[in-house]
Amino acid sequence: MILKNKNALHFFAFSTLEAFDEISHGVFTRTNGFSKGEYKSLNTGLSVGDHPSMVERNRQVIARCMDTQQLVFLKQIHKTGILILKKSDDNRSPKTHPSPFSGDAMVTDIPGKTIAVQLADCQGVLMYDPVKKVAANVHSGWRGSIANILGKCVASMTTEFGCRPEDIIAGISPSLGPCCSEFIHFRQEIPEAYWRYKNRSDHFNFWRISRRQLLNAGLLTQHIELPDICTKCNSHLFFSYRKKNQTGRFVSVIGLK
Ligand SMILES: [Zn+2]
């Protein structure tokens, strides 16, 4: 990942996705926004107790930084619902989605629509198919992970847009690392099939789980970028729920220009 600065904001870009001029993407740090206190300062979460006016201002500066008029957010619920935003549907009568849509992933081929995922330790997984020109953004926390939302999203890209998994490039955002992802109730919470991703105590490696799920979905090893940056260990740069329950949400975004 490369750290970039624009309009006084700091965001990380994936080296693999940087090659494509037709998209904008980034994983924003928590710095240089408007929110105060535990939400200091670039908080994009509307339902975490921060002032909505501050969150709105933060979202606006992020949209401006990405040169987009339409920054689309979800109501994230740790499940596997996927919002499909299609160019071909735009010409027909607009689909009535409740706004924001309740779900944890978005896929779009519409230029100008930038899709955003709010994060505090969960993974934001950005995907792009440069052949079909389709972008996706996935919120994968431990619940999404054990429900394989990543595999489901790749399947949606295939069935809805005709993408081939071997063309898809993926970047996994900074998120809770194996150093900090302790699950003391793992016997109740995490299916046994995933216990091989656990170390000798009760720390799980969700980075490896995501990589395996993307490979199983048909992505190529060299198309998966995993920067190994733990949000809890770097809570000065990223909001971390494990570090402090009452906190903001940083954001990962991707969109076709
Ligand atoms: Zn850590």
C-alpha cells in the first residue's frame, strides 16, 4: 500500500489497483476530519454517537477528495446482503432500494458512483475487474468472514456482470491482525472448520481466512494485496473497536470515474 495525501486528507492506495486510471480508491486514515473526542476526527459512522453534522462534513470532504458527487453508504449489519448498482438498471425505472440499503457489500459498474464501507477493525475488501469494469466493496468482520461474504460477492460479480474471477484484483484493508484478534468464546462463535486459522492460544488469523476465500473463489494469488497492518496496533491512524468500544468508523472507497 502507498500512503497518499490530497486536500489535506491521508489515505492508503493499493499498488495493484493504482495501475487503473479509470478508478479512484482509497482507505482513509482517521486523521484531519472534523469530529471531536473519541470520534477524532475523520469519522464516517452515523450511528456511533457522533454529531450527524460532523459526519456529514467528513463524508463531504472524502467525496471531494475522490472527485465524486455520489458517495454511497450502506447500513452495515454484519450479514451477507449485497447491493447491486447496475448501469443497465439506471435507464429503467429506478429500483426502489430503502436508503441506506441494509447489507454489507456493494457492486457497481456505474461511472461516478463511489461505494463506501465503514470500518473499525473489520476488513474492507476492495475489488475491481478491469475487463468488465466492475468495482466492489465488501465489509467483512468475523461474522461476514465465517459466512464467506467475500465468496458471495465474487459470485455476484460473476452472475450479475459476467466477470471472470481470474481477472479480479482485490485489496484487503488494514484491519484486526492475528496479533490482536483474540476470541475467548471461539468454541461458541467460530465454526470448527476455521479453527486451523487459530494459533496455540485463541487468536485467529482472519487475513489468511480472507485470502483463502478469495483464492477459493477463483482469484489469482498475485491479484490479492494484503498489507498486514493491524488497526488495533495502529489506533492513532485507524479507528479500532477492540481498542475502544466507543469510537468512530474509518472508510474504504472505490468507484469508476
Ligand atoms: Zn494488532
